[in-house]
Amino acid sequence: MWYFVVPEVVFGQDALSHLAQLKGKSAFIVTDKNIVSLGFVDKVKEQLSQAGIQATVFDEVEPDPSLQTVQKGVALMNQYGPDLVVAVGGGSVMDAAKAMRVQYERPDIKPEEINPFISDLGLGAKCKLVCVATTSGTGAEATFAVVLTDTADQRKLSLINREIVPDIAIVDPELARAMPPQITADTGMDALTHAVEGYTCTWKNDFTDGLCIKAIQLVFQYLPRVVKDGNDMEAREKMHNAGCIAGIGFINALSSMAHAAGHSLGALFHIPHGRAVGLFLPYTIEFIGEVREELWAEIAYAIKLEVPKGKRAATILTQAIRGLAHNINQPLSIKETGISLNSFNKAMEKLIDNIMADGSLIVSARIPNVAETERFLGYTYEGKSIDF
Ligand SMILES: [Fe+2]
């Protein structure tokens, strides 16, 4: 038995106006200072006021949000007593809001105690959570996973429980328009990695396959266009949808080795999440290789790649992914991210430890041992195709 969990998704031009139809008295808006300066918070407040909802703004969420920031937000929520939490931002903002909502509704449960097997969180009694996505790729508006950093303890906390899924996801392309090309490219690669890993990990299932394939098609068709011209609103809308679709796809299947490696590299060298996981994606496909050949062929077919006789679909697919990444100025090797060989070698042990301890690795169709992980990282540093 398994579950397929999804928020109510409101998408397309003007989806934001759905806020004016919400019911409630008092909203707590969770965001960051950049989103405030772009004027998006004013737009959200305007819509809420049409519904007669008062709003308080908490704009202190930082990238890689900390447990401490969450606690600060929860203290304010306890003061105001909102019946609506509205996250306006990218993955960090939405993750922080999801965690705040849990702590607000269930102060008796510590964040580190939340796991997939608790079935009685009973969220929704005190407030509803609405996520308004301003980036296209993390899928956080539709997922039930949260990553927090405990700065006091210098560790990452992963909260996964299907009850923490937002009640409503707002996927309005107008809010993604402000993203600069670099963030568009980074988050787009995250969406692609979610979709490919969701389609090929060992927990893939009938409910997620179609979503993942559709997201892959959308990314290949529209990501280069929107990186080139951020005002290409057709491409913006398609990529904004792709990020959410891939989010629903992967969270109900799970991500695997590219995410394990990307988390590790990102945590040690502060490479943005999407750039890091996207960098590892082709190497992961090469490493998993034969055991998923049929699925690589299905993906290749879906994006109209020809696999000549005698060639492997994995090879053709990785060429296409590297071509896409090159096209949108993403690094193709760890070296190209600017990390020196010396600091890479120094970090090797920690990089391997992090990968081996990452929950995402469990669902990889081929799980590397320590020696293979070290080789895998070495090849990825140099930009050499995996041949073992
Ligand atoms: Fe991701």
C-alpha cells in the first residue's frame, strides 16, 4: 500500500487572484526581503484584503533556512494567531513556512521527530497553508519534504511526512518572471533531475510516471527558451508548470543518487541546489546504466531522441542532458563550478560520508559502495563519463 499526495494546484496567468477567494481572518505571510522588494508581497496582501483577510509579514527567511528562523517565525505566529499561512518565494521560503506551520499547529512535536511514519499530525485544525511559488523547479509548493539547517548544531534536518503537504499551491507564471537567467537555469535543472530520478528510482510507480515524463518533455522544450529570454511568457508558464509537475512526481516516488551527491556537494561548497543535482544527473544515469536501460530508452523516446542500433539509450540521453546544460551555461563537471582540486580532495572523505548517509540513495536503482562513490566523484570532478 502507498499514497499519492498532492495539494490543490491553481495554475496559469492570474492564478494569484485565487487568494481573493480564500476564507479566513488573519494571514501570516512568510517570505524574504528580495520578494518584498519585487512588490510581490504587496500583490498578495491586495488579494487577501479583497477576501477581508488581514496580513502580517515575516520576511526574514534566508537561503537554506535555519531552525532558528523557523522558531522566530513561530513565536510571531503564536502572537498573531493566523488561520492562514501564505508562503511567497522559492524553495527556502516555502520549506520554512511548512516547518513553521507544523510547529504552530503541533508545538508538542520537535522538528527532528517528524518522519514519514507518523500518521496523526492532524494538521489543518488551526490553519491552512498556501504556497505561492516564485521559482520554477524546487517543486516545494507541492511537496511534503522540508530541509532545515540547525545552525547551533551545524546539521541538516530533513522532515518528511505526507501531512505537511501544502493545502494549496499557486503556480502563476507572472511571479516567476523576475527570476534572473542563472536562477532560472539552476531551478530548471532541479526540475529535470526530480523528473528523471522520480521516473527511474526504485519507488517509481504508475501514479508518478506520467507526471515525470511530461515534466522532462517540458524542460527540454522550454528551459533553453526561458533562460535566453525571461520575458518569453509561454516558456515561463511551461517551466513554472514543469517545476510543480516534477515536484508532485518525485515526492510521490522519491529522488535518488544525483540528489544524494548534489546535497553533499552543495552543503560543503555552497553550490545552489539545482546546479549541484543537475551537474550529477548525467553521471548518475551513466553509473546506474544498464539496470535501467529500458527506462532511459523510454525517456529518450519521449523527448524524440534517436537511439541508433548498437548504442545505449543511457549514452544518448546523457549527451542530450549535457547538451541542454551547456546551452544554458551550467557546469558540466565539478571543476567547472570553480572548486579547486586541492579543496575537492580535502573534502573527499566528508563528501563520501554525506552521500552514503543521504536518505535519497536508498531508492537508487544501483547503490554505490564507498570505493565506487570515490571514483564517481573523481570522474565527475574531471568531467569523465562513468565507465564502471
Ligand atoms: Fe531537488
